[in-house]
Amino acid sequence: MKKKVILAYSGGLDTTTIIPWLKNTYDYDVIAVCVDVGQGTELEGLEERALSSGASKLYIEDVTDEFVEEYVWPALKADAIYEKKYLLGTSLARPLIAKVLVKYAELEGAEAICHGATGKGNDQVRFELTIGALAPQLKIIAPWRIWDIKSREDAMDYCVMHDIKVPMSISDSYSRDKNILHMSHEGLELEDPSLEPQYKKLLQMTTPLEEAPDQAEIVSIDFEEGVPVKLNGVAMSGRELLEKLNIIGGRHSIGVVDLIENRVVGMKSRGIYETPGGSILYNAHEELEHMCLDRQTFGFKQQAAVKFAELAYNGEWFTPLREALTAFVDETQKTVTGNVQVKLYKGNIILIGVTSPYSLYNAEIASFTTGDLYDHKDAEGFIHLFGLPLKVRALMRLSREEKGE
């Protein structure tokens, strides 16, 4: 009986090429596994493509709900943004995909898992750290670190040589990743940071800014303990809410990011990210936190958010630190409940209003009008104590100057 390998299969150029390569190189029985995290129409015709490329079978598992509830929402509650711009769309999905690959490797009795991540990218790290954390006994095969294929053109030539139809052309061979949270684009003209992206050709979730409607749209979002639960007053699942917000945000050119980022492996790369619904949620969630969290908690949480984002980006999801940070974040979210209204207009998210039963904003204190809870005279003593170190330092300097030092 042939040994089996589980292939993380997307149906794109790389994984289409990998199937015949695995068979020719290892004589493996190749079992393709496509993990659905909200790719949508990308899954159409996938089974036929996998089998015609030489796979013995294809599993497709829809884990979109789990992705939203167990990965996207924890990152949202943490306000995790990598290098101030990237909402971690691909990063969050990879650990879950790897988890499902391990599941099917155990089901099929496979000895190895194969992925199509390149030797220059982040995904190889994310896949392999997760596999190592969940099933260290499994062998990992990364063709881009082994084979003689050096480019996407070489990959297309390899497919042609083996009579396999490729799913794209050279002129449109961007490296893309899509899920319910975002879509990323890399390659071709994007590799030159001096060039403006061809947005009208590139964008798939988002309307180009020049084509956004002239009429603004108001969106209302209700949160419970940091999790969005209602859109425009209608209760819905996380999946449905994010799907609808993607449509609304995409219509108004929300959430397009052009980022030159620092990859895990040490180099910089340029990516264009579309995250329309996620951008609205992150913005609204932060506004609610401004109202519901005290100064110390909000300040420390900002620091924790940076580390949380780094862990997610690096593929360190199944680690004690990430789990501990999530526990901390969940504690902070117990009072992050309320409603946020924002106005969407030509790429902008403009706050209209925030309400919460746990609001720490007190109009009687904040108002310029004197109230019972705050006396203006109290500020004098506070400023004296708060500035005491500065005053002592200045007095010491004056003393030294008088002595001629």
C-alpha cells in the first residue's frame, strides 16, 4: 500500500503543481484537503481540478464559523493589528487550516503533511509551528524548499509538461489569499514599492476609491463583551455579520491597506490587503473601549495588543503566551458592551456616537460646568504632586548654577 500525504490544497497554481510533483518524487497517494474559511466562489470546481491533477481524493471542510468565533473575534477583542496596519487576515487562518490538516492526517493514517508555502514567506512558519504543536510525529514536506522550480513561470511550465490545466495566466498570477476576513495580494507590479497598485484590476472585495458612492452610509453595531452581535439592530451570527459588513464596507472603499511589512523570515515584502468589514469592526470596537475601559487597563491593553499581533503573525497561536493573553483580553471585555454608530464615506470610517450601560464617561464630571463630584480647586494640589519630580530637578539645576558648577 502506498504511503499517504495530506496536501493543503487551494486549487491555485502552486498546489496544482505540487500534486504531480509529490507523486513523481515520493510515489505518494496524495490526499488533497481544502479548508474553507470563507473563500466563497474559489471552491467551485475544486474537486474536479484536484482529481484531474492526480489527487486520489479531496476533502473540503467548512470551518468558517469556527474561524470567525475562535480566531477573528479573539483578535478583534485584543485590537491586534500587525505593524499598525495589517488586520492579520491570513495569519489568523493558517493555524486553523493546519489544525484541520492534522485532523485528516490522523483520519487517513498519513505519514506527512505538505504545504505550498514558499521558503521566503510567513506561511511556512505558521503551518509548521502549528503542526509541530499538535502532531510532532508528522513529517512536513515543503516543495518550494526542495524542488528545482524557481518561479511561477516554471510552475506553469511543469503543469503543461504533465498535461495539467493551470487555473490562471502569467499576466494575472498575483499571489492571493482570501477568507471571510480579508483578501491579500502580492507579486507582479506590487513588488516595486515605487509603483501605484492597479486597484481597478486588483481589488476584489472593495470598490476603488474613485468609484465609491457620493452618498454616505450609517452603520450601527451592537457588541456584547467585545463581540459584535447585531448589525443595524438585527441579531445575527458572526459569520453573517462579517459577510454583510464586507459588502457594505466594500461598497464604500473601506479597509484597503498598502503595507511594506517585516516578514517572520527577516525580509520586507509588500502586500495589498482588503479588509472592509473587519476594518469597520476594529474601529467601532476601539471606540467602545474608549468609553468602557479605565485608563490603566486601556493603556496596558494597547501594549498587549502589539504582542498578540506579533504572536498571531508569527504563527504562534497554539502557545501558552497567546492563550494567556486571550484570557487577559477576555477579562477586559466583560464591560465592553454597547452600541456604536459610524458613518462610511469614500474610505473613511467616521464616528457618530457610542452608548453603553458600562460607560465610564460622566457628563457631570467632564462638563465645563462645576458639579458636586469635581471641584476645580482640587486640580491645584494634584498638579503640585504630579509635577513635583520636575520641580525638584529644576531646583537642583539652579542650585548647581549658583555654585558655579
